[in-house]
Amino acid sequence: MATETASPVGEGDAFASAGLGDGRRLLRGAVGVAAFLVVWHAVSLTQDPFVLPSPVAVAGAFASELASGDMTAALSQSVRHWVPGTIAGTGLGVAAGVAFGWSRLLDDLTAPLVRTLRPVPPLALIGFAIAWFGINDWGAAFIIAVGAFWINFYAAYGAVEGVSEDLLDVGRTLGVRGDLDAVRSIVLPASLPGIMTGIRTGLGRCWMLVVASEIFGVPGVGREIIRASNNLRVDRAIAYILVLSLMYLLVDVAFRAVERRALAWRA
């Protein structure tokens, strides 16, 4: 009986998993974007520029900000707090989610506190960020970390809770002993797909939180969006919004490639 050998994951596979490897899907996406731009341009003809600028005006603002260096400077400033905030929130969220999802004792002890803190939006913590860290990158990173924490916490918690008891029984039969051994050998591999989904969702949420984290004066892309909006420079505001969208797209494609490799054992 013939058997198939799984081929190693290549760059093309990674792009395909991100929805970029199918020519037909790319064509459909291009048609959708073109239709959106046509509708946008048509509607902008009926509005003042400070209400809805045309795509051409936004493209001009984007090129102008990029050429002046202001856009790259703002992006580098945002990255300085996006990176530590995302890493801290993701790492702590996954670790807490796995621990509380596995340990009934920890879950019972922390359940009231978790249910109390979970509804608090990151924006409500801006005062604490200023008091604890100041108006700087660390204060902005704190806001981003809080948002990343809860997404990853519940994704990891749910993934660990969903691990089959039958799988655990098989592991114990094969010699797995103790909680740490079970978590390392069975729980983490079985819950990894759910954890990776939470991380991917959190990465996008963290780019959204860049605007919120810079609302109290920290320089970056979010602050530029707020300043442009306050000055009715909607074309400039949309140009910086596109920067966040492009950064998320790049990060998402890269993460999908990593995710595919990490979960290659499922194929």
C-alpha cells in the first residue's frame, strides 16, 4: 500500500496558509479593494474634504508623510511600546491561562478576582499607567499589555480546559506522572492550536490599542491620528490608520508562517 510522506513546510505553504498563495483569491481580493475604492471616491465627491477625503487625497497625504520622515519616526516610536507590551501581555496571559485552566485550586482562588477585573477596559487604566510608569513608552506598553493579557488568558484557559480526559488517561498509562510532566507532555501540545489562535487575535488587538495607549501624550502613530483628527486633517488621519493596517498585515502573515510550522505535527 502506497504511503505519502509529508513534505516540509515551505515559504509558499506559509503564504498559502495566510490566504496569499491562491491566485484566484488574490484576484477576488483585488476586485473587492478596487470596488471599495471606486465607491469611496464616488461618495467623497459629495462630501467636504474634512468629512471624507478622496482616496487620491489620502494617497497624497501618505506619500507626503512618508517622504518627510514623520511617518517612519511615528511608527518607530509606536513599535517601542508595542513590542514590550505585546510580549509581556501575551506571555503572562498564556502562562496564567494554562495554570488556571489546569489547576482547579488556582482557578477557584482567583475566579472572583478575574471576574472583577476582566470587564475593566484598558482605557480606564490610563491614570494608573501615568501614576505608575509616567507619560512614556512604559506607560503605553502597560495599556497594550493589559489588552493582550485577557485575550491570551481566556484563549489558553479554554484550550487547556478542552483537553480530552481520554488523552490524559492514555498519557498516565504510558508513564506520565505529576502535574508538570502532564502539562509539558500532554496539555501544552494538545492546547497549542487554541493558544496560537489567541496569540494571533491578541497581535491584532495590540495594534488597535496603540491608539488608546498614546491618547495621553505618548508619541507614535496613534498620537498622529488623534492630532490629525483634532485638526480636521482627515486625509492625514486615514494615512496613519493605513500604517497600522499594513503593520498588522505584515505581522499576521509572519505569525501565520510561524503557526503553520509550529503545528506541522498535526498534518
